[in-house]
Amino acid sequence: MTKYRPSLKGLDQSFEKNYMLLTRLLGGMDEPCEERYFFITDVLEYKVAILEKTKYTHLVEFKQLVSQTESLASKVHLPKPSMTIRIYHDARLAEVIESQYIKQIKPRYDYPNQEMHLPDEKQQTQHFLTEWLHLCLTEGKANIQVNIK
């Protein structure tokens, strides 16, 4: 079996696409502790929150929330996806740095491995973020206050 070799070009394109989509989703949010909720259906809602701001970066948390109308079995047995994303404004990139409590996602994993990560775990995680962002941008409804001066 040949070893998986990550495509740097593919990863870079994914980082760029997620930067564009995530900055649209944040839409003016800039300070730590700011958060926004997106409602897709009665049982599907997401939260995006700014955790940290530095001169050239933001650290953002993006996660699916547990709905009030979900069954108890679903709440207990189905973990909700969550990600921590570093946004690099100077390079115009957004990279998933933590997903489902996996810290420092490597570009490549040997397979099989003890944690059962996919060989292309980083690429898969970036692609999943892209799908999430598209969903929130196309189907999501958010409560946003607009201040008109």
C-alpha cells in the first residue's frame, strides 16, 4: 500500500476558500466573546464565536449545538461536531487547528493508527468546514442587530 501524500496545493486552496467563507459568515464580528447563532432547522443550529484576537489573526470556535427538541438518546450518544479555527488575515487563510478535541491535526497520519485517524484527516476536516460554512451561508438564519446611524 502506498503512503498518502498530502497535496499542499489542495490544502492551500481549502484554507483560502474557508477564509473567504468564514469572513462572510462572521460579517463584522471582530472582538473576543462576540458570537452568532445560525438556525437551519428546529434541531440543527450552530454557534460561531471569536475566542481570541491578535494583530494578524483570530481564533474562532464553530460548533453544532444541542437542540432542546432532540431526543435524550441523540443528546447522549451522538457527539456534536466542533472546531477551533485560526484565521490568518495577512495570508488570507483559515485553518482548522482542533476538531472534535483532536489538537494539532497533522497533514498525514500513518494508517492504521491507535486513534483511527484517516491518512488525510486534515484535508477531510478542512472539507467538512467548507461544507458547514456553505450550509450556514445558504440555509442559515441568524439574529443580527443592525445599528443604523
